[in-house]
Amino acid sequence: MSKSILCVDDSASMRQMVRMTLAGGGFAVTEAVDGADGLAKAKAGSFDLVLTDLNMPNLDGLGLIRGLRALPAYKGVPIVFLTTESQAEKKAEAKSAGATAWIVKPFQPDRLLALVAKVLG
């Protein structure tokens, strides 16, 4: 059975690129349009990994991570930031919120697949 990934990004084109990349790697992908939508979908379903943007309306990526980490089912689920941000302080804030890894946009498909494979073990 393929691993299930929740992709949370307010950019439809970015979600499409991520979905195509991950589906090509054999993963099942569910999309969410922002952090609030992502949190609702995470509560309603079960995912092996969450891939999220940082800057989004309604609920940003940090808020999403904090919300997910408060749920028992998501305490150990890897959460990867996929964002244009690359500042050390943002990375530290994300790590303290519970992010597992960080990849900067625009991403190279092979690097995204390698990172996903690595954090999923």
C-alpha cells in the first residue's frame, strides 16, 4: 500500500507540481488549500507525512504544525516545510514548532522524492 501524503499550499500550481512529483514516486496525495483546510483534512483522515507551505491565508504553516502536533495521531508524523523562506530564524521557529525537515521552492523533483523517502524511513 502506498504512503499517504497531505500537501498544504495556497498555490494551486505548486500543489499540482508536488502532486505530480509524489504520485510519480508512488505516493497517494491529498491537497489542502491552506493551513485551516489542511488541519481539517488531517483530523478527518490519516496521513504518513504532511508537506506544508509557510506563508498561507487563514492559518500559516507554523500554526498548522502546532495544530497537528497537538493531535495524538500526528505526534510522530513527519512534517516537511516546502517554502520560499530560507532564513535561519524561520527554520529554527519551524523546528521548535515540530517541523521534521525543510526544502526550499522552487524544488527539484528528485530532491523532494529523496527527502520524502528519507523522512518516511
